[in-house]
Amino acid sequence: MSAGVETHDGCALVTGGSRGIGAAIAGMLARDGWAVAVNYRSGEAEAKAVVEAIEAAGGRAVALQADVADPAAAVPLLDAAAEALGAPVLALVNNAGVRADGLALSLSDEDWQSVLDTNLGATYRLTRAALRAMIRARFGRVINIASVVGPRANAGQANYAASKAAVIGFTKTAAVEVARRGVTINAVAPGLIATDMTADIPGAMLERVPAQRAGTPEEVGAVVAFLASNAAGYITGTTIYVDGGLSA
């Protein structure tokens, strides 16, 4: 789905970009001509490896540490990306996400709040801060990584499902608010994707996927790269499912 190599006046920021889906997204954005800031919380070595791979392929990238769940992290992270790459963040991929699974009746307040703070709170705060530069530039791309679990129940993930459903709702509303400014905001909802985060998902889940296989991080990254491209300028406020038919 890539639109090919483009010239960009801004840079891209991928949160949680050190591994899995985030790393694949960073690589595909770089392939499409974006200079990429790879955010990580604790995986410094992994983030630097993503940067090295991008640079080896002729792209530009930088690894930036920040815990996006911290309400004070958004503006400094965006500023650091712009300073390091010499251009404002005009493509923001809110990918950082965590799980703390458990039945709703037994979830602790901490497990509930930690998932909401990272999956939803960080998405909101980074988008809010990034929109200023995008509106000034009359161009911007925000892609929020949601989940098929948002609109589709999955027992044991009440906190995760609530956060991802809220991301989809936020995406729709924020997109409408800035559509006339040349800024698009969309969500990508992966299903069962083969990453470290899903390594403990029961095999019974795979049996429910019509495609009868797990997806790859690159298959998610290809959709994100398309939504970040000039070719996707008339797509906003929507959610694209990358789930092998699970949501059909």
C-alpha cells in the first residue's frame, strides 16, 4: 500500500518504536522518505538497532527515550524529535501500548489506570501537542494504533479494550475537528499480530481468525505508511482493520 518515496517537510515520530509493530512502522516510514524519531521507554538497545537498520538502508533516524504515559513527556518528546531531525513532527504514530490482563471483577485500580495512561492518555496528549505544528504547516498525519479488541469483546482485557475503543472514538472526533486544516487522523486496528506482546495469547484465538494465521508487523506497517502518505489525503476519521478477517 506504500505510495512510494516522497519528499517531506517534516519528520515522523513513532512511539513504542523499538520492536514489533512499532519497529516495522518506523522502517516503512523511513523507506517512504520520512526522517523518523524512534521513541522507546526502556528498550534502548532495540531502538538503536532500529535506527541503525534505517540508516544502513539510506534513511535518517534517531532514538529518543521517553515514557509517554507521563503527562509531562509529550511536548519535550516532540521538541526533541524536531531538534534532532531538523523539522517539525508532521507524521505522528501513536503506537506505544501496554497490557495488564485480568477479569474485570478482579482488575486492580493500578492495572486499569496504567493501561489507560499509556494507550489512551499518551495518544491524546501527543496528538494535542503535535497538532499545533501540523495546523501551521497545513499538513499533518496522525495514525493511532488501536486494536480489534476495541469494538470486539475479548474476555480478560476490559482495560485494554476500553482504552482501544476510546482511541477509536477520539480518532473520529479529533479528525473532524481538523479536517479542513489539511490534517488527517486515522486509526489502524491490528488483530492477532506475531509480536512479543502477543506471545502469550492462547492458540484458540488463532482458530477464530478466518485467515488462519497471525499477521506480521510489516503488514500493519504498510497500512500506516500509506495513511502517512500524500496519497491518503482524503482519508480521515476512519479505522482500518488489519486482522485477517477477525472483525468481519
